[in-house]
Amino acid sequence: MPRVAAIDCGTNSIRLLVADAGPGPDGRPRLTDVRRENRIVRLGKGVDATGVLAPDAIERTRVALAEYTELLRGDGAERVRMVATSATRDAANRDDFFGMVRTTLGTDAEVISGDTEARLSFTGAVGDLPAQDGPFVVVDVGGGSTEVVIGTRTDGSVDVQAARSVDIGCVRITERCLRSDPPTAAEREEAYALAKQVLAEAFEHVPVESARTWVGVAGTVTTLSAVAMDLPEYDADKIHLSRLALPELHRVADELLSRTKDQRMEFGSMHPGRVDVIGGGALIVSVLAEELAARAGITELVVSEHDILDGIALSLL
């Protein structure tokens, strides 16, 4: 099977996975990582207010993409797929971004719908979990949007039953509501009300009541797990498939919201590019935890390092 490269460009970060594909023990394709890379470029900074991608944000993304292009070519990737999500879906000048990608990478980026984003995230997230732990509700809290998807996995395939993407994410909620450092009580109340209101749309379309396992993916959730474990530095192996009981999740979210940016950087596992938006992301995850506890009796969050990148890579096979 081929060596493939997947690139996910979101509101906050751009990430690369180069992987070899081979048959797993159940006969399904299984990925073996060659490399995973992550750069915080904040492509979507200000998009919620202005409706356009800032030129300096496009340039930061170009620099990271040029590095990725060199890496994946050096690794011998035979197939490449790049997807762009929330920030580019919303931007009036997205053609400037796509022209940059075509020139830098040599192929086009795809703007995928929120529902497609959710399905790719689900495929990547549940691959290392026992099928009998389903139905799974997979949640991807990004910079500009949050995807909620429910489905099951058998030994041979993934069955997505429902998916919804809504316009709330760590960058978007921070820019709208959490302007102080640390956020004031009034700002936190405003953000909480906004998250509840926007996420309600997802729960109207995704029947989570049958879910047995909640799986969270992407940087906000993995950072929450790292902080909860008090890791001296970010350790993907320790974070992958870690479990976070909901009382501990709420405690960590409250602590992150209560700290200043400088105080958040005291956590050794905190990425500098995430420090100003992690509070907003944590608040969204905390609201999700409340809803899933009430609707499905969920008592813990399973954290997966495998997500939409893995789904994109598998789509190339």
C-alpha cells in the first residue's frame, strides 16, 4: 500500500501527517506514522469580525505549507490531499489562499463541508477503540467550528449515523466574548450562553442519547488532557486514549479560564500558539460535557490523538 500525506488547514493550525498504509489484524487498512507535524498559524484570526483572511495570516500559512511540502516530498509521499475547513469556508478572499496553496504545494486544497469534516474526524478518531465500546460520539473542537458526530465501528467499516458542524470554536468564542486577561465573570457568562446556544443546533441534529463512549479530538481536548495529567511537556503517547472524568474536566477548564495568559504558559505542555485561546476551547468542552452527561449519561472523555488527519489519509487508499 502507498505512502500518503494528509494536510489539515484549520482556523488555528495547519497539520501534516505522512503515513504508510498496510493491512491491520482485522484486514482493514491501518496507518503507520512516518511523521506528524503541527504549526499554529492562526489563519482565521479576525475572520469572524472582518470576513476576510488577513494577508499576514496567509503568509504564516504559506511558510508552514512550504516546509510541509519539502518534508512530504523528502519522505516520498505518493498521494497528497489537503483540506481547508472553517476559516476558508467563511472568508470572502479565500481565492487568495487557494492560489497560494496551488503555487506552494502544487495541488489544490479542498474546502470541505462541516459534515464532511465531522465524518473524516470520526473515521480517524475511533480506529484504536474496541468496536463494542460504540456507539461513539466524536467531538472535534477546532478554532472556528465544532463537529459532533455519532456512529459505530465494526471490524470492517465505520457507520456514521449523523453529523453536524456548528460555528463555535476556541478562536471564534475568544474573539467574540473573552476579551480580558483573564476573562471577567461577565465575559465567561456571555461565552457560556453563546456556546450553549450554538451547540444546541448540533444536538438537535445528532441523536447522542444512544452513545456509550465520548471521544474528543484536536488540540483543545489533547491540551486539556495534558494539563490534567500535569505533564512536564507535551507527550502524544501518554495523551492518546487517556481518559478524563467529567469532574476533573470541569476543574481543569475552570482553572484555565481563571488564569492569565502568562500563568497558562506555566504548564509545560502548553503550546505558545494556543495559550490565548485555550480558555475558550476549554469552556466549549465543558459545555459539551454537561450536555452529554445529561443526554447520554456520559461520565468521562476519551482523548484521541488520531483525528481528521487520519481520516484524510485513509481517504487516499
